[in-house]
Amino acid sequence: MNCILLPAANFLHDRAHIHALPQIDHVHNVLAAKVGDTLKIGQLGGHLGTAMIDNMTPDCIQLRDVKLTMPPPPKLDLTVILALPRPKVLRRLIMDMTALGVRDIILINSYRTQKSYWQSPMLKRLNEFVLEGLQQGVDTIAPRISLQKRFKPFVEDELPWLVSKGAIVAHPYTSQSLAQYLQKQYLQKQDLQKPSALAMPNLVCIGAEGGWIDYEIELLAAQGCEAVHVGPRILRTEAAVNVLLGQWLL
């Protein structure tokens, strides 16, 4: 973790305390910090800053001289619709999307999403995975996460309201590349003062392992989602997420 995030209840004036065991372990064994050292901290939902270690025990670290003066980095103007993946990769995907600064994450059912995935205990740990991602990306604002178990009603009734600056769906078998899509968007814009920002869509749909079936692609296309690929290789979901979302950081 690149900073330690604490809930508002852990702060009192210019003092704070750490009682979560993973964070305490990180301070002791990874940072090898001691009394008098300065830590990078943040308040969940608030600002980032620093604090000095005042006292350390195996189950609590007391902090003083807390200074939270730096606002968190801005969120990406981006909603990711992700077909619910295998439970063992869900943690990494939530962490990565959070660290990248995605504003909204929608986990949705798809033809290739096994029903058992929706009963996975990993879904009850999303807040834990978000915290890991925030501490990795040095952010304090959690993405909004929603679960959608019915694909067709969501796409037809709710998706249209989410698309404001264009939408794409990752599909390795389409003829249009992401670069071609962005070039087309660039040329269609009237104000070219910030072409890269204007060209980027605000919604991305990414399938689970095996991708979307043709029926799902057609439903998404009917709502304005253009299919794009990122090259001739078929990528795992984790790789596709990072390759696609990395474009918003450029």
C-alpha cells in the first residue's frame, strides 16, 4: 500500500489511530517504521496527508501531527460495465479499476457468467478490495459499485441514461480498433482544444472469460455501444481491463 487510509472515526483533531491488523502489519513489517517516523495517510472520503507515529503496540498505532491538506486525484469520467468474472480474479479486477480511478463499476450477468459466481463470498468483500485499490492508487474516494443480475432489462432500460460521451464494448472479433474509434470521434468533434479528452468515451463494457456472445453485442450496439478491439491477440479479462483503462491515463 502506498498510503494508509483510515475512516473518519479514527481521527480526533490532529491525532489518529490505526487498528486494522493488515495496516499495522504493513507499518511494522513492510515500512519497518518506528516512533517518530512520518507516514502517508488519508481519510476515507476526505483528504490525503501525513502523520507522525506517536506510539506503537502490536494491535494499535497512535498518530500525532496529522495534516490532511492534499485533495485526492480526480476520478476518471468513466463507467465500466464488467461481466461478473471468476471469483478468484474479482479481487484483482476491483483493485485495479479502483487504483486506476474508475468512477463507477457495474458488475453484470452475462451468458458466460456462471450462476455460481453470484453466490461467491467474494462479493461480500468488495469494500475490502476497494480499500486495497485506493491505498495502491493513493486515493480516498471509492468508486460506486452496483450489481446487475439481469442483462437485457439493464441494457435496455438503464444503459441509455449512462451514455453521455460515447460508449465502447470490448470485442476481439470486430473489425474496428480502439485507435480507429478514437480517431473517428476526434474528427467528429467541433471543439478540438482538448481532442484526446473529448474523444474518450465515458462508458466501457468488458466481458468475462470468453467475452460477449453475439446477442449481447447486438443489444449493446442498439444502445450506442461500438465494438472495438485492441489488437489481434485474445486477452484475459484482467489484461483487457488494464490495457483498455490505461488509455484514460495517457
